[in-house]
Amino acid sequence: MLQHPQIDPVAIAIGPFKIHWYGLTYLVGFVVGWWLGRLRTRKPWSPINEEQMGDLLFYIALGVILGGRFGYVIFYNFDAFLADPLWLFRVWEGGMSFHGGLLGVMLAMWWYGRKVGAGFWRIADFVAPLVPVGLGAGRIGNFINGELWGKATDVPWGMVFRTAPDSLARHPSQLYQFALEGVALFVILWWFSAKPRPRMAVSGAFLIFYGVFRFMVEFVRQPDPQLGYLAFDWLTMGQVLSTPMIIAGIALMLIAYRRHAE
């Protein structure tokens, strides 16, 4: 079995000032997403130009951070918020939800789409292939922190995490999610969006593949201790929140191609 490398979560410390690896992974995700977005603005069908990419990134960053934090509080740890409302603002203590971040980004795209007159779906289809970069970077941050580890396993690559409550080898589920939600999802969406597609199709593909990948990994990921399994001794909150994504993605794809055929 493998040992988690036990990397110090703090990348840089100068007196009381500390920069965590998790924050740096978010920064890397935003910077690379901005750079790739500028490449996409050069496509003739892009809804924005290169100069507008910085403004769009600002709106998306707000959506990710605010939506991710509120989503975690509402979906995963509402009792902690009720016991200590100020905990909502202590982001450095951990606790971000992808599904909450997705809702925040959707609101940001709707707001920005209205601002520039591009509409929600053109912005959403433009942004979707950039999202896996941030997702993958965030999962590396989870791995560095030794959090969100998987269930106990006897596979050869099972890993012992010092942050786990025992010394059992566990699935490095953060790396599974990096490979699926980060690398694989990026390759699929970047290829799919390389040519003009019917409006809503790229967004639909994102929802389908992310939902399927997340649903799969949840089978080997340890559920949040404050929630546990919601039903059947295997259903997790991540699967519950991912199922509507898959359904909505299929619906968007059907609508997109049906309109395109008319």
C-alpha cells in the first residue's frame, strides 16, 4: 500500500500571513481557464472578445467562491451553520461544494450574459469547456490536504491518509476525480466544442459527463461523516445532486439537436 505524501497544506508562511496550497490550486485553475478562454474568444462564434474575458472571469470567480461556500453549508453542513453562523465566512477552515459553485456560476453567467447582450446559453456553452481545469486543480488541492479520501480498499494503489480515522489503505478518490472531472472531462468538452454546435449542446455534454463521472466516483469515496449514506447503504448526497445534472444534460442535448434539425 502507498502512503499519502503528507504535504504541508501551507505553501508559504511569512509570519502570521499564510498561503495554502488549496488557494493556489484555485488560482491556477482561474489563470489557466482565463488563458484558454482567451484562445476560445478568437473563434468566429465566440460571444465575447479577448478584452471581455477578464470581466467574465471575475464574475465566474465570484460565482465559484460564493456559490461553492453557500452550497456546502446548505447541502452538506447546515447544522454547523445553525450552531455557529459566522462559520459561513471562515472559508479557510474548508468546505466548498461543486454543486453550489455550479449554481453560483450559472447565476454569474446569466448576469454577465445580460450585461453584454450575449444571453445565458451562449455564455454557458463558451464557459463549459474551461470548467474542468478548475475542477482538476481543486481535486489536487483536496489530495494535498489529505481530505475527501475514499473507502478502505485492498487495491495495489490503496493509500493510507494520516487525516483518516484509521490506518487502512483507502482509494485516493481525489485523484480519480482529478482524472475524470479534470482531465477526461476537459478532453471531451474541448474536442466537442472545437466546432460549432447547436446552442445548449456543449452545456448539455458538460452536465451529462460531469454527472456520470461524479456518480461513479461516489461509490468509492467516503461519504461526508455528518451525512453518511442517505439510502440503501450506498446513496450519497453527491449522487443525489448529480442525478438532476445528468437528466438536465440529456434534456438539453435533445432540445439542442431537435431545434437544429428543424
